[in-house]
Amino acid sequence: MGWFFKKKEEPLERKHQEFQENVKTSFTHLKKDMHEMANWMKEIHIKTEHHHTKTTHHEKRIEILEQKLEQVLLLLSQLDQEEQSQTVVAQKEEWKPAQESLSIIDTINELTTTQKMIFGAVLNLQQQFGYNAVSTKSLAKVIYPDKEYDQVRSTLSEYLAMLATFGLLAKKRKGKESFVTITTTGLKIGKVIKEEQTQRAKASKKRR
């Protein structure tokens, strides 16, 4: 009878061992799978971190490039404003001489022959005296050599007042005596008048 029960116990022990071996094998496979999954997760994490690092690096570079682009645009804007300012200044500088020339021509055209003659006499006398003021008495002797000063004083004073209105002369008074002097505008106009007279003289000689 003991032998019979011993025979019955052997398959149970074998099954128990097989079960344990199967469990052990399954656990080994599971452990291996979990290890592989852990490595895979770790690899994904590393790749994600690397990707994040590269993305952050690219974002910083883009930010730096944007800042540099803004600086370049600001510099270009400043250069453009400077160029426009220089152009405006240049145009104004070109306009001033042209406007001044037109003003001189207009003034000369408005002068009568007598006014031009008196103005020319003042200019010549002032040049002779080293650009000092010219007395009206000295001027009267040049313009009206055959007349007394008292006879022409009023007429000459009116002509001189008109030339002063044009800005060609400045009137001064020292005691009882009156003086006139050529202004800066008068010097410019006198130069133009002399050039015209020189050209007319040359043209007259050619005709002869």
C-alpha cells in the first residue's frame, strides 16, 4: 500500500516542479521584457531631452537673429533719415543762392536809370575811400558838379532814401552832416551792375 501512495505522489511533485519552473521562466521573460521596456523608455526620454535641448537652442538662435534684424532695420532707418535730412539741407543750400540771385535781379530791374547812376557813384566813392562812409556833400559834387549843394540836397536825399528802402544803402548822420554807406546787399548788386556794364561796353566795342 505504501508503494501505491508513493507512485501517486511522484506526478504531483513533478507537476509542482514544472509549475515552479514555468513560473520562474515566465518571471525571467517578464523581467527581461520589463528591462527592455525600461531601456526603450529611457532611450525615448533621452531622445526627447535631446530634441528639447535642440529646440531650445534653435529658439535662442532665432531670438538672437530677430534682435540683430531689429538692429539692422533701426540702423537702416537712421541712415535713411540722415540721407533725407542731407538731401533737404542740400536742396535748401541750392535754393538759397538761386533765390538770392532772383532777388538781386528783381531789385536791379526795379531801379531807375538815375537811381543806378547815384548808386554807382556812391559805390565808386566808397571804394576810393576804402569802403568808408561817403558824405552827401561829396556825392552831390560828383553827381551835380555845376550846382550848389543846397540846390540838389532835397532831390539827392529822396534818391538816397529810395536806395535805402531797397536795402542798398544805409544812412548815417554825424552832427550836421549826412553820410551813406553801401550795405552787404548793395555790394552784391553793385557787383552785378558792374558786370552788366562791362558786358555792354564789350558789346559796344564789337559793334564799332
